Amino acid sequence: MIQLAVFDMAGTTIDEHDEVYRVLREATERHGARYTDETFQEWMGTEKRWAITNLFRLGGVEADEALVDEAFTWFREELRRSYTERPPTPLPGVEEALASLRASGVKVGLTTGFSRDVADLILETLGWADGETIDTHVAGDEVASGRPEPDLIREAMARVGVTDPATVVSTGDTAADVRSARAAGVTAVGVLTGHVSRGEFEALGAHMVLDSVADLPGVVALPAAAR
């Protein structure tokens, strides 16, 4: 039975109008980095400072630590400005799905490649709080390595006291989400609310591919309390 359901934030549980795509790309391209859409897609869902570092490298820019710091600072400030002017909203059916899971006895955790300050801004805007809509949330700058490493999922497990990966399902809309779930040894679920196709998720080894998070409570084994 599932004890913990872990979810990515942007594109999985919230609609942030694809601003993170725009801002992350602009943070590197404004300094001369150039790369394909396919290359950029590979870094969605990862910790954002790490993504900027690698997008500079892949985009032909020799970026020292100072330039990465400058780009990352701009990214955070621009994203904060954008989210303040046009706040993120829950994707359809997500709040109901999270409530259903928690009512059944499943813990709900959020993980993100955003830093803590950006994650908190989003959660405050949504009115989501630990112990109410969710049980825990882990930001990209709170673990040693972001996605596709398993650290975010394992930290969420530790925070709610779940130790068996077989009782955990992790859901996301990017390739990095699925790779992270596979690395953590948990059930990997891809959702089609982002920019990855069903076939791409299946090729990555996703155990399930769903149209949205709203479908998850109906397809996972819930505790007896849900029956």
C-alpha cells in the first residue's frame, strides 16, 4: 500500500504559465548561450543553479562562478517578479486529489528544483501549508544533489518517516522527475501536463503515465482507510 505520494510542483501540481521555462532560458541566453529545445528540455526539473551552469556549458559560454551567480540571481528575481504579477494556480483536480490521498492516510510531499525562497512564494500564493494541503515540501537547495539524483525524494521520505521505497509513488512532468524516482527505487509516474510525451515517459522507464495528477488516487493502492 502507498504511504507517501511525492509530487513535483511546476507543471505537475501547479500551472505557473510556463514562466520557469521562459525565465530559465532567458537567464542563460541573455549571456550568449545557444542550445536546442531538446537540450533545454533535459534540464527542466533539475535544481536551477545546476541547470544554469550546464546550460552555459552546453550553450558555448565559458561561465565562471561569478557569471553563474549573476545569472542565478537574475533568474530568482525575474521569476519572483513574474509570479507576483501573475500568480501560479493549482492545475485542475489537483487540490481534490491531494485531499483524497491525505484523507486515505497517504502522506503528501512536494519536491522542486526551485530554491526555498521561490518555493515558499508559490506555496504562499496557493495557500498550501504543511499539515493542511500537504505534509512536507523539499526545495532544490535543501539537498546535496537535485534531480535526476534521488535526494529530494529521500529527504521527503525522511521528513514524514517513511522508510520503504516500495510504499512511495513519485509523480512529475519531466524526464528528470522520472529518472529521480527510478534512482530512489520508488514507483515513477509521468504526467502529461508538461512537455514530455507518453512515449518519451515510457522510454524513460516510467511505471505509469497519467493525463494528470487528478487521476492518481484512482490508480494506486491506497491504505484500508480509503475503502
